[in-house]
Amino acid sequence: MQKAAFFLLILCLVPLRHWGQAPSRSATVPASRDREAAPRPALLLPAALDGERLFSQDAWLAWYRTEGYANPQAGALAQEHISGTYAAYYISGMSSTDPRERMQALEKARDIEPRRPEAWQALAVTYELQNGPAAYALHLAHWSTSAARYPAPVMTYAANQLATLPPQAVLLVRTAEDRWPLELARQQAGGRQLLLPIQDVLQMTPLAEKRLKAAGITLPNGMADVAALCHYMTRQYPAWPVFLAMDCNPHDYGMADKCYLTGLAWKYSAAPLDNLSLLQQNWHSRLQPPRFHTQLERSLYPQELRYFYPLVLLAQASAQQGDARAAEDYRRQAEAIARLANRTDLLNYLPR
């Protein structure tokens, strides 16, 4: 089976996890009774928050993620209508331009609902930017033992993904669901890999700039195209090979012919690469692959579904090498993943 055929299913392998909780109604901020107070300009309420959605924390968080982040009144709006809630403190903190106010609001949000990850994620960035690596490491250590810690299978996947990378590498990650388990696993392992966020283009955040600078990497001003970034890094900084996490589809960036699966990430290489031998080596010597069978007494996490593609390639490689027993073992594990995830459509990709 050709490598390119699999790019069509990479995005559908990873349904995004939503961490929202049931909508909750909170008291609004009472109007001031002081008739002599200076009048405030009216805050315009977005249409996305009309009716019952005005009192839903999930609706507020969804609005902030999609459009509210660009609204300078977002924090004030949240405090006026859902004051004292997790969402109000989170949105206020994210909207604040004052570092101290930002941190205090995010810490209040974290303390109100410690199981939700958004405030933990925002605080991690805040601590590293403002307080340095030591505060960042302490925050991640606290997070990893908190009520918001990620399930063991998710952390195992993140640790396995890092284990298949060189000690010094750049890993481009698309979703928060993948990035933050990787950040925690990297901190626990004492790794040096650079994790950089991307969407359609490179997200050159202040944290990304700080990390690149610390590694001695300088990018041309305005460089955002992911393919251009990979090509530039390969030429200018060959000691820092570039990988794409499996939540990225290389086809989306015009790099389907230059990305090779060597473990649990795509390695960018302008030259042809024998990735199957590297995949076999990494799979057997660097990571601790879980065993999947149809009697697994729990549902799969989205990250676990991404073991499917490497297992298919390993089954193909073993069959080509005449190892029918290993090929059948890989095939059965891949089949178990597809069935446990209720993705019988993936069975068409299994070698016969």
C-alpha cells in the first residue's frame, strides 16, 4: 500500500476531545444602585450568547475560542454576565494585558474547576514566559498530579511519541489535545525537543519565539508557511530534524512526498528515506507499545487510535520480509484498534 493513500485518513483518525462540562447558570453582576456614579458605556453582547446561552459557561468558552479572543471587551462582558464562574475568570485572564491580573484570574479559574485543562494550559505558558523554566517545571509537576491530569494511556502515547524522536528535534503539533500531554511527558523525561504549535501556518507565539531563541535558532521574519519552515530548518539547522505529530496531515501542507513515519511522528526529509527500517527499530527498542485486543474493558482515547497506521505499516513490512507470524500479530492489533474505536471503515486498510 502506498504511503500517500493513508494521508486521506489521518485527520479522521483523531476526533477532537472536548473537555466542556454541562452548561451551568450563574448569577449576573447586579446593576449598580449608585445613581451618582459615572455611567459606563454599554457593552455589546454577541449574538452567539443570546437567550439561554447567556448563562452557559460552555457557550461563553466556545464563543471566546472562535471569535471572542479578538474582542477587547470579552473579559468585561464575561464578568458582567457570569461573574464568579470558571469561564468568567478564564476569559478575563486571557483578555488581560496586565501580567499580574492575567495570572491571578487564571489561577482563580483553575481553583474553581481544577479538572478542566484550559486554565492549566494558559498558566503553563504564562509561567514559562514570565517566571522562567523553574516555575514552568513546577507548574507542570503540579498539573501532572492534579485532578486535571491526563489519563495514563494518553500519557503513555505522548511518552512513546517523544521516545521515537532524536534527543534534539523540532516537533510541530497541531492540537492542544496532543500538545499538552507532550509538554508534560517532555518535562518528566527531561527532554530537549522543541514543541512548536501550528495550525494552517506556524503559530509564532511569544513562547515559541523564546524557545527557538534559547536553542540558537533564528527564523526569517514573517516565516509562517509550514513547508517553508521544514525546508529552511533542514538546510540551515540540520542538527535539529523536523517532525510532524500525528495530529497533523502532511498532505494539508503540501508535503505528502516528504514526510515519512519513523515512529509516532512524521519525519520531514527532502531526500527519499527508508522509513520502514527506522519504524521497526523505534517500535521495538525505543517505545513501550500497548497491546490491543477486542476484550479491552474500556473505550479508546483518540490518541490511541493513532497506533493504527504504524501497525499497518509494520504488518506490511513483516510480510515483505517473510515473517508471517509477526505480520499477523501486527494485523490483529490494528484490527482490534479499529473495532474498539468502532471504525470498521479502517479495516479496508489492513493487509490481506
